[in-house]
Amino acid sequence: MKKDLLLAGVVAAAMVAVVAPKALAQVTASTQPKAQTPAAPQQGKPQAKAAWKSPSQVGSVPFKTRPSGDKDIIHAMADRVGFVRGLGRAETTETLNRLQWDGSGQVAGANGALVNADYSYAMSLSLGGAREDIKPMSGPRITRVVLGDKAWNETAPGLGGTWANDQARARRLQFARTPFGFVKTVLNAAPGSVKVTDPGPGGAVTISLDIEGVPTIATLDPDYRPARITMRDGKDVIETTYPAFSDLQAYGIMFPAHTIETVNGRKTADLKFTKGHAASYLIFPPPAN
């Protein structure tokens, strides 16, 4: 009986280690309070409840040593976005899957002109699918979906689908320009296809590779998150910048808090995000016709 209880405790501890974010585990291990005699409560005064603090955000703790070498730099980028979960032999970059972030700002509407709108982007990393949902302050809703080599438009999420397969490639490239899509692409890239350039302390690290034949380069910020992702697709230069990231769900996943995109220097999006969700319910029902 004692052996069974001991085994159950070990298994439960291992499961917690797999799920817990890496940064949270490190902070917890280093901040255990020392045993002390609790202070006697003051008479006549109610005890104030301590304010809850969210777990330490991924990447908020400075590196002990500067990442060096391609492998360490790619690992640091993945960790600082929130892909690295677990510790030691239980460490994995495969647990992130369904992600969604919501905000508002300006984005290109149906005719290409900037409109003020509420905006949402939801993606499934495992399926290679995404839904972009644009709700202009005036005018029709715009909902665009991509799932592998298929694409379609919807009148509302999951409804009124009509095929738009000629847009599938452009939407896959948009998927890859998100911080999560780019990191996932780099992690899954063939050995030798990713080039890391590190100019040394004080310089900006870049990571480049071809995505569907399109030369793509990401410039990392001082926290090793993608600050700018640039694609050169034929004559078009598409540049997406991420001036700020935030742990919008307080779960150690760094969502883009601000996104700016330009095509050949013309602004096509300037959006700020205030909500982020991991493991959101997300389905992609294709059009019936």
C-alpha cells in the first residue's frame, strides 16, 4: 500500500512538471519562503487578503548568460514566446496549439482601404489552420479562413462559407508571419535550412529561411522575440512588426500586444490587442458546396 501511494505521488509530480510553464517552475524553485513564526494578528483590524500575483511571464527573467550558437538562440526565441514547457527530460515545445488574440485598430477592408475595426486572429498550429475575423465599425464583416491548401470566406465564424482557394497561399504566409507561426515553422524546419546571424552584444539577431519559396527574415528584439518579420514575395515586400508583447492570459504565453503591417511601404494594419486565449475552442467547417 505504501509503495502504491509513493508511486502515485511520483506520477502526479511528473505530470505537474510537464504542464507547468518553464519560467514558472524556475521562479517557484528559487522563491520558496523560509520557515518562520507567523506574526500575531492585530486586534480589532481585519487581516487584508494578499493580492494575487500572476505567474512570472515567460522571458521576464533576464538570461544568466547570453544565448550563443544557432541551437541556443532558436531555443531562446521559442522560450520567450512561450513554446518551451516543462523541465529537464519532460521539456517540450509541442504543447501549444490553439491560440487566439483579440483587439482593435485599423486594418485593410474589403476594398483595401484602412478601416477602423474590431479584429481577431485564431490559429491551430497542429492543423495549420487560421481564421481572421474583421468587424468594421461600418460595412460588412470580413472572415477569412485557411486550412492547409484550402481557403474560404465566411459571413461569420463557421457560417456562410464560400471557397477562395486562390487565397490559400497568401493566408498560409500570413500564418507564418505571426510570432507563433514563425517560431513553429523554424522549429519544424529541415536541418540546415535556417540561418541565424548574431552580430554580438548590442546587435540585433536575425533568423532567416525560405517559407514556401519566399525569403523570410525575422529580426529579434532584446528579449529574443520576433520584433519584425519580413517576406519578399516576388515584387512585394511584406513587413510585419511587433513593437510589444504581453502575457495576455497570465499563462506564460507572450501574445503580440501591437501589430503593424505594411506591403511595399503602404500600411495595411495597425492593431492593438488586449485579450489572448490558449486552447480556445476552434473548428474550421469547410463550405458545403
